[in-house]
Amino acid sequence: MASSFSLSFLKKLQRTNDVVSFFFEKPEGFDFIPGQYLYITIPHQDADDRGTTRYFTISASPTHENLMITTKILNRPSTFKRHLNQLQAGDTVTTFGPMGTFVLDETANRHHVLLAGGIGMTPYYSMISYIADKKLSIPVTLLVSFSSEKEKVFYEELTALAKNNPQLSISYRSKKLSKELITKHIPGDARYFLVGPSAMVEATKQLLTQLEIPTDQIVIEDFHGY
Ligand SMILES: Cc1cc2nc3c(=O)[nH]c(=O)nc-3n(C[C@H](O)[C@H](O)[C@H](O)COP(=O)(O)OP(=O)(O)OC[C@H]3O[C@@H](n4cnc5c(N)ncnc54)[C@H](O)[C@@H]3O)c2cc1C
């Protein structure tokens, strides 16, 4: 059940030019489903218009030792991201969660088609790591678009997982997801997940409509704020 608690910061890891993962100690008894998110507060006096709170998907799997969030730290970040990026080991942040219905249903062996743009990879890393660790028999097709080679978040980790799992197919594209690409990878009966910044989600949703995918087979998470 969602509740308020504080998280102790452990360390960070630079993943690409501008994407960083932040690790926090997992509180005793904290449970979540792959795909869920947290509402994180970092109080600071010099907050800009966007304030002191943000939503972040938990990009770690529940099977991992620590909690992890993964985000872009731009050259001119918001005051929130600047303070996030300056956390030192042992610092605490306040959080509320876990929340969200954009989640893996581990009881359904139906094919999962995971569609993402860039930073939208965060819930999928959690889901795919969980499927691997639990040895679940869920076929997964991951289609990701990136603006440049340097933006391939979690690429090495996921490629390694795909090597050991014939049911996991991964395709990274430097272009936008197209109707042709989705059609090529479409299995017969599947559950479609779609996540990313609002503009990407809206454009891909239209493609799925054109492909006559029933809306009850599509689960969407909009990273509004990007
Ligand atoms: C349910 C949910 C889950 C989310 N999960 C994640 C997650 O796992 N990882 C994550 O990074 N974010 C996630 N977000 C979005 C997150 O909450 C922030 O809104 C987002 O990271 C932007 O942060 P920022 O406002 O601190 O801006 P910064 O990233 O510091 O950017 C500074 C400014 O630049 C603008 N900007 C940033 N990128 C672009 C762009 N591509 N084009 C134009 N302007 C841009 C921003 O609007 C902002 O005004 C999630 C949002 C929701 C609702």
C-alpha cells in the first residue's frame, strides 16, 4: 500500500551523457510491482516554478537489493534535479508510493510489446530484470527509439539479458517508432505498453490506433513534465 517514508541516498551512476541513476536504500518490507512510481520531495529554498517534488518510476526490479530511479540531468537542470544530483551518501529524501497501474502482470503469459522513447525505458528495465530474475515465461518484444547512439539507456544490461532469454527480443532505433516497425514486430495477441514524454506517447498512440489495436490491449504511462 502507498505510504510516506524517507529514503536514504546511497550512490549515483552516470549511464549516458545526460542520464543518471540514483540508488537509495530499500526500506524494510517495502514492496512494489515492476512499473510503479514514487513521488519524491527534496525541500530546497531556491526552488524554481516547477517546485520541490517529482514523479519517478522505480527503474530497479523488486528483486534488486536497492531502489533506483533514473533520469536526465541536463546542462541547465531544474532546481529539483540540481539538488537531486548533489545528494551525498546518507542524505534523505521524502517519498510517497508506490503508485501506478502501468505494471507487469506476472500471472499473464501473454506476449508483452513494450514501446518507449528515450527515458521511457525506466519501467521496462524494472519489468525485464524482474522477468529474468524470476525466470517468468512471458514473451517480450521491446521497441525503443533514441535520438542518438549515446542515448541508449540500459542497452548493455538488456542486451546481456536477451542473450540468455530467447523469449526476449530487443530493437533499439535511432528514429521514431514507425507503423512499419511496429507491424514487423507485432505478435498475434499481445498487451501493448507505451511510455515516454507526452509528445512521443501521443504520436505512438495514434500509430496503434491506425493498426487497429483495441484500446483495452494498450496500457499507457505519460511522463508529463518532459
Ligand atoms: C508517472 C510518472 C513517472 C515518471 N517517471 C520518470 C522517470 O522514471 N524518469 C524521468 O526522468 N522522468 C520521469 N517522469 C517525469 C518527471 O517527473 C519530470 O517531470 C521530468 O524528469 C522533468 O524534470 P524537471 O522538471 O526537473 O526538468 P529537467 O529534466 O531538469 O529539465 C529542465 C527543463 O527543460 C525542459 N525539458 C526537459 N527535457 C526536454 C525536452 N526533451 N524538450 C523540451 N524541453 C525539455 C523541462 O520541461 C524543464 O522545464 C515521470 C513522470 C510521471 C508523471
